[in-house]
Amino acid sequence: MTRSLAVQGGSPVRTRPWPLWPQSAPGAVRALEGVLTSGRWSISGPYQGTESQERRFARAFAAYNGVEHCVPAASGTASLMLALEACGIGAGDEVIVPGLSWVASGSTVLGVNAVPVFCDVDPDTLCLDPVAVESALTERTKAIVVVHLYSAVADMDALRALAERHGLPLIEDCAQAHGAEYHGVKVGALATAGTFSMQHSKVLTSGEGGAVITRDAEFARRVEHLRADGRCLAGLPVDTGRMELVETGELMGSNRCVSEFQAALLVEQLGVLDEQNERRRRNAALLDELLADAGYRPQSTSAGTGNRTYYTYAARLPEGELTDVGLAAVTDALTAELGFPIASCYAPITRNRLYDPRSRGRFALGVQHESRIDPKGFDLPVCEEAARRTVTVHHAALLGDEGDMRDIAAAFAKVVRHGAQLTG
């Protein structure tokens, strides 16, 4: 039998290069050079007579999201932990999180000595299922964390109603959804707080970084203390050479601040985010049509979603096709055809090799606690099915043109057409 697939020696669909990511904004180099010569590389450095880049980004990102407060942080992980602690979450509290997500959705809850309770997701959006959440509530539940996953926005109407009915804070993890909207409101501004990641792969990036946004001034003040070793910004002019952070003694914290370099880069990158998101949306709409014609089922989003953000384009394999082939073999074949990494869906956190509380002594807080944080006790059939049948494309590919989308669709169709070769 002639081997047609590139992974087995055949000719690939594509050999041209793909768009690179990250792509720096026009003013990025100038902004970084400005920090380099400013005499201030950190929010904890002395005031030099001009507003810090950290404050500039905080103000710009709050305005972008339509909220009053933004506290930049060192990472998305740090941002989640800050939001949890600002909600008062601590030892032994249960926090509901989606079972299908990056490992940080579980590890951040562990990091504040709380207990993650993993819930199943909606089969179409892959976001937290409100019905599953309600079934998982107990008297120990103290918060819900919802992740807007890949390119979808969760059912925030149902989740907000549920949280309000039970008097629970709701935290939006928007690490993959910068700029997405729900009924005309930016994600992150729909609940108690929104957290963001600005890690290398994200649609808004400074290599590493994060932020917490909120409408609540007191909540923002707690986050400020938690991320700056218990200090907060003075809010009043200070003399040149003096620190803007003041030691209030209100709340002990840790150092989870961004540098001035990261903040300066984010100010510039924010200026091109909407244009890049729009380009991804146009290409994703075309890809939806092309892949649907080939039998694939693109990820959908909740009703009310506007300005959808594509961090990752996700699609379910055609029904009845490639059923005898492991997903890794499928993604390897797609990658070989395109010269661009096509990845599997996240594994459910409960069986993700990166999620292992037993590997760290800090979580050994007694037999009862260790039993409660054991991930083996969760039944997540929708998460498991998604992990078996969903492939993903990083958003860098969506920054290309119509021809690039047709190449992706041709590769996806080719792998289905010659799928028998992957089982031979």
C-alpha cells in the first residue's frame, strides 16, 4: 500500500513557514529601552518622577475591560492564587474547578491549602457545566472558578445565578480569553474577579505575567497587599527617590509583582490586541466552514458570546472516523502535514501527569486532607471523551491568511481520508 501521509514518508500538504508568535507591537523596542534607562525596573524600585509602567498598564487594562481596578501580577498562576486568597479561601475550603483545563486550575487551589473539586464540562463548549457544579456543591464549598477555555466563553448567566443563589464568589479564569465578551461585557468583568495570564503563548503576552481585575475597591486592595509582600501603593505623590509602596500592616503577602519591562511591553501589546483578535476571528470562521465540510466539529461557545477570542482553535474528530487510532498518532500526522504543531486536547487534570499532590511535601497536611485532595475519586466522562477526540491549533496559525486556513483544512481532511494507514 502506498503511504500517502507525510508522517510515513509521503509529501506534506504544506512546506511554507507559519506566522511566528509572539509578534512585538510597533512601540515595543522603544518602550523596553525606556525602562532600561529609567532608573526603575520594578514597582518596588524608587519613584523617578514619572508614572511607573506597572501603573500605566494597570490603568489601561482596567479601562480595556471596563472595570475600575487592575492589579498586575507575576503570572496567571499567581493571579489565580491572589484572587482565591482575596476571597478568603484557605485551609480545607473546597473550590469547584473544571476538570478539563491546564493543570494550574487545580494546583492553584492546592497552593492556598484548599481542596479542588473537579467538575465535568459541557460537551460543546468544553467549559464548566453549571449542572455538574450544582451537583458538586457541599457545605464546604467556598468558591467557584470558571475557565473560558480555548476559544469559548462559559455559560456565565447560569454560573452567576448559581453562585449568587449559594452566596459564593465566582472567579473567571480568562487566561485564554483576553478581549472576549459576553452580552457586551468583557470576560473577567462578569464576576467577583477575573484573572489573566500573559505567558508566552497567550494572545496578550510579555513572556510571563498576569493580572487580576475587579470592580470592588476593597478586593483590589487585598490583592495589592497579597502580591507585594503586604505593601500597597500609596495613592499619593511621593518624592523622587522614595518608594511608592507603603507598609500598612493590614495583610501579609508575597512577592508576585511584574517587572517594569513586562508592564511596558504589555502597554504596547495591548494596543494591537483587538486587531490581532479580529484577524483570528475571521480566519476561524472560515476554518469552521472548511472543517465542518470534512466532518469535524469545531468547539462552540455559549449563547451571548461576542468578540470571541481564539487562544486555541479546537475541533472534535469526525464521528466514526479514526476510532482505532490514538489521538497522539492523529496529531503527529497533522503536524507532519502542516509543519506546525497540532496538539491533543488537555488531559483531564485528575489524570494529568503534571498534577500530583503527593510529589510535594507541602501538601502532606494529614491523612484526611490527603484523602480529600486525591484526584482519583472524580468521574468526568465528558472531559475524558473530549481528551480522546479533540485536536487543537495554536492561535499563531490564525494570524495567517485564507490560504493558510485552506492548508489546515486540507491536512485535516487528508488525515481522515488516509486514517487507515495510521492503524497499519
